[in-house]
Amino acid sequence: MPTLLDAWSLHLATDRSVGRSAYCDLVCYTVDQAPMAVDLRDNTNLWGVPPTAQSAIREAAVAVSRYPQIYARELRVALAEYMGVEAEMVVTGCGSDDVIDACFRALADPGDRVALPSPCFATAETFARMNGLSPVVVTLNDDRSVDIGRLGRSDARVIYLSSPNNPTGGLVRREEIERLLNLSRASVILDEAYGEYAGVGSCDMIAHCDRLVVVRTLSKAFGLAGLRVGYGVGDPAVIRMVEKARGPYKVNSVAERAAVAALRADREWVAERVCQAIINRDRLAVVLRTLGLTPLPSAANFLLCPTADARTLTRLLAAVGVGVRCFVGLSTIGDAIRITVGPWPLMEIFLERLAAVLERKSNGEVAASCA
Ligand SMILES: *Cc1c(COP(=O)(O)O)cnc(C)c1O
């Protein structure tokens, strides 16, 4: 006989009238996180955690019985200094995901339209839906650049775009951002999660346009993805709105202390790894081409290789302990694998195993086992 609890959970799982209707068609975020010896799936800093942040994490442990700062004041000051802006122009969050989520809530009303390129960072569209907004998807141009004209003329309340774009790696040039801001009256969320790798920053444009919010993160170049620290930079009045939408206590005290320490004392460590990532990325692209793959030009710490074999390749690589991210049916691109760039010895192991997998494939050895 089913227990009361079974009956209750069955009821919840089947009754679509329970809860917010916009959530019925949403699915929880899933990516393969099975451990991999060579894990090139998530574009994080494969050199590890910066040293000052590491010791700050240990020291911060003793203070966790108390609440963190409500709106992470000290972190905002450190970020403002890093970005060369006033602290009132900075909002923090539990990862930049949280900042994007809060921006959608703060900058639009339920039912409003949000224009986004496709493909882009898929989480952005999910957050738009979670906030009751309707996504207007604008496919990339044939050359895989973001279609600024169609984004700008989309009549959306908010436009989201990422530069460098994930998963393509393509950069949206500064003139194009300016063109977008001129074409449209929408609020523009510009996601610069990989800004350090591209060596660009658009925060100075906020002085001329208070509709621009630049979103960045400590998850990539700063090597702190597990701590979940992201931030947004914008006009102070806009940032106050985003902060209200974000809510209190979102950055935990360990994350706040480690982030402040890294921003003050690990910048050189970060800059050196960013340089190395760029060198290794370009070197990796050359070798991938000799293996018959065709990586797209990237301004970030990853390479996207369109290939009809993406699924098989991902599975074969996983079988030899290598994780790459598989994309299926990307608009204007099709199927592809995305590879995070890391220290060269790791790239060498990856390339050896990739070459072996491609060799077996071309000899027809894997067709039967992977059908
Ligand atoms: C990785 C990534 C993020 C980072 O998210 P966090 O929540 O800060 O870890 C944001 N935007 C893009 C485009 C990304 O690729």
C-alpha cells in the first residue's frame, strides 16, 4: 500500500496546476559531471585556485558561524577598484548566473520580451523564462558573428549577449556594442565572463549609456568557480534595482573573503595564467587542424569545433577519461565539441588520446560499438 508520502509526491509530480505555470516546461540544469582524468568541459581555470585566495578560504572558515555582509560591501569595493569604477556601480551575486537572474527581474516585467543570440550561454534563456519573460532568439550571422541589427530591432525590453560568446568564443566588437545601444532602447546585459581572456572591458561605456549592465565573474580566469562569485557593473540607479531583485546575503562569507583576497593579491597570478591560456589556445588550434578538426576563432579560454561526429567523439573521449562538452544542433553551426584550454602538459594528454580515438574511428573500429 502506498504511504501517505508516496501519494503526496505522486500528486505533486503529476498535477500541473501546482505552482507557477511558467515552471512546468522548465527542466533542471543538467550537465555530465562524472569525474574525468582530463576534464575540459566547463571553461574553468585549469591551473587551479590562486594562492592568496586559498589561504583566505582557510582563514575564513572560523567566521562562518556569523552572517556575511548583507550586500557584500567589501567585495564591491574590491571589485570597483579592479574594474576602475565606483563601488555604487557594482552589484555582486552567487555566481554571475545570480546577477543575470536578478537583472532580468529588475529590468523587465513578467511578459516582456528578452532578445538573445543563438547559440549563446543557454542558462540566460532559462533565467529569462524563470522570470516570466519571453525569449526572442536571434540566430548568429552566417559568419557566426552576433546579428546586432536583428537583436537591436527585436523590440525587446532587455537584450542579453555575451562577449566573448559561449560556446562559439567569438568576440563582439566595441563598435557593434555601441551600434546595439544606438539601435535599441532596451536594457542591455553584456556578459563578459571571459573578458580577461579577450583583454576587453566595456564598463567605460556605462558613462554614456545607463542602459548597459556589464556582467562578469570570478569563475573563469580567477579560478574560483566553486565559490560562486559574480558581479555586475552599471549605472548606480540601475545597480540599486538589480540589488533589490537579487536579495540579501547572496555571497557567503568564505567566498567574499577569498574573492577580496584574490582581487587584491592574486591579479598577477591570474594575468600570467590568462597569457598562458591564450598561447596554449592558439597552439592547440593549430594541432587540432592537423587532426582534421576546424576550431572556430576564439577570444576566450576554449575552442569550439563543429563536427558531425560530436556525439560519438564525446563518448569515445569519455571512455578514455577525457571530458569535452558536446553540443547538438546549434543554430548555424550544427553539432560541435567545446574544449577548455589548460596547461600544456594536460593539452598533450588530451591530444594524444584524441589522436588515438580519431585513428580508431577512421579505421572503422568504433562504428559497431558506438552505433
Ligand atoms: C561560465 C559562464 C558564466 C559564469 O557563471 P557563474 O555563475 O559566474 O559561474 C556566465 N556567463 C557565461 C557566458 C559563461 O560561460
